[in-house]
Amino acid sequence: MDRAAANLAKLQAIWDRAEPMIPTGPQRGTTREYEDLRRVWGTLVVGLPPIDGYTVTEQLPDIDAAGRTFTHYWELSEPAFGLRNELEKPGHEIDEYRFRLGRARRKAIHDRLDVLISTISTSLSQIMETIDEDSRERIDDARTGLVEASISEIERLLGDTINRKGRWSDLHRHLRFSQPHDWRDIAEFDWPSVRTDVEAASLSETDPLPVPSIDLGVAASAKPVGGASVGIDWSHLDDDGFERLLFDLFGGFSSYQNVDWLMKTRAPDRGRDLAAERVMRDEGGTTRTERVIVQAKHWTSRSVAPADILNSLAALPVWEPPVVRVLIIATSGRFTADAVTISERHNDAGKLPFIELWAESRLETLLSQRPDLIASYRLRD
């Protein structure tokens, strides 16, 4: 795929040079430069392997013949719409091939990228648990090597398709020096921003969600029985997957902005949280934002207890300033009655931050409006 992409880029460069020379009206003759471009085009198109049977088949047009044909149309006082469409076909085929190549690459690498993302996140968490903040020695062990190898493989898989908005140069610089403070920057800043780029590149917004191979009209006519499936199978997610699901969920809310990852080993549960800004507007035209911290607890075997609420509150100074006004504790399980009571008392006393408890039932309601996430994370069979 990398070689096909490189050949496609060369073909695009030839088209960019040749297109201005293609006539749009009556003319005669050609040029040596254009004929050379036609020859090069013929050698490059064979370097584009078929994608589901499709490839670029058009050659650059004969501009002398095209100019004479325009003359015939002009003499007949007829529009040359069909001829113009024919002359534009090489460019259209390049665009179609580029679209198919990008889709094929995403399809081929999506599952592998999920594994690499999880590997890097897990390894970074392990590294953060053991680093000596005061040391200036280079860290070079199996875990750091695994992170470097995984990042290299990600870049190899994505090739030139990735839109690099994140801290890629910072990431590579910190990997090169590999001191404790470099790894802290990687975990807290570089990797979260790079990870967003990787996840965006692995699945385009235009890619279809997987659907069964059935005729929906025939299925409806069969008068299906039984209730609608509303439950989420949380067992399909690990802790990292649950955090990524929340990141994508909050990223789709119109009332939230600047959703980002946070990671600190000083947090009581050594977990990774999300930070966001909740945007509030009133009818008078006033808009304000409040900082929100979301703590993810992928617990299916036990409920969130009062001690867990208190530990979450104790961790908040790590994230300040700015002041945290809302703490959302989101779990794939439930909250004990005592945990609910202590949260309500905290809120009734007017203390900051305001605590919101998002149990599995609330998450299931929100996800029911995001079938794309349910399908992407395989939350239902």
C-alpha cells in the first residue's frame, strides 16, 4: 500500500502538470513536454494494483486530436460537454483510486491499531508507576522498547494518510532522550495528542458501520418477535477500551469542548481521567464554561463505594488549577446506596466540585443515541 500510495502521488504530480495543457477549445498541435508526460504516465499507471478490481485505466489524452475535435464542435455550433468529460477522466480516476486506497488501508490496519494503542497505553502506565522522578539516567528496558516499537509500527501502518495535529515531534524527541521527565511528558502530553490522530486516521467518518447481509424489508415482513436489545455487553471492553469509549462519547457532545486525556501516578487509583469544558449558554446571550473531570471506573464485578468517591475527590488537586467545578464518575457498573448518599450530601452542602454519578444505565441511554460507537466497540453481538 505504501508503494501504491507513492506511485499515486507521482501520477498526481504528472496530472497537475499536464492538465493545464489540455485544450478547452479549438487548437492544433502538441508540445514535447506534454508528450513526455504522456509517456511517463503510461509507465506509472502499471504501478497501481487493483483495489477490489478497480484501478486507473485512462491514459493522458491526445491534445492535438482533442483540439481538432473542439474545432468540429465549434464549426457545428454544438456544445462539447461530452468531450470535456472525457478529457477530465484521468483526474477523476486518480481521485477514485485515492479514495479506495485510503479505505482499503483503514480496513486492513484498524484491528492492529487497536492492539498497538492498548499496548502503548498499558506500557506507559507501567513505566509511570516505577520511574524515579529525581533520576537523570536514561530509561531503556523492555517496556520502553515496546512503546518505541509500537509507535514505529503505527507510523508504518498509517503511512502518509495521517493528519498530524498532535505532538509528534515532541514525542520523538522525548523518546530519543528517554529520561524520566521525558517519559512523564510522553504519558501526560505527547501520547494523548498523538493517539487522537491515530484513532481519527484508523476509521474515517465516511466509513460505513458493519451491518448483517440481509434485506431489511424481508426481515420486517417476517414479523420478528421478542424485545429490543437495550443492554450493553461491557465485557467486550478492558479498562483502556472503556476510557476510550468515554473519550469518544464526550467528544460527540455539543455541550462539551476541549476533551482531553489526563494521566497522573499521584492519583489514588493511578487511573487516567478525562478533562473537558462544559459550555453553558442562556437565553440572554451569556456563555460560560466550567471545567469537568471525568473519572472512568470499568467495574462490572463490584459497585462504586463511598471510599471510591472520597478518593476521587482527594485526587482533584492534582488537576488544578484551573478549578474543577464538576466531577463525573462514570462506571460500567453501579453505585452503592451509601455512595449515592455521600454524593448527594456533598452537593447539598454546596461544595465544589459538583458530583455527578453516571451508572451503566445512564451510559446505555447515551450510547443508544450513538450506534456508531456501539458498533465500533463491539458492545453488542
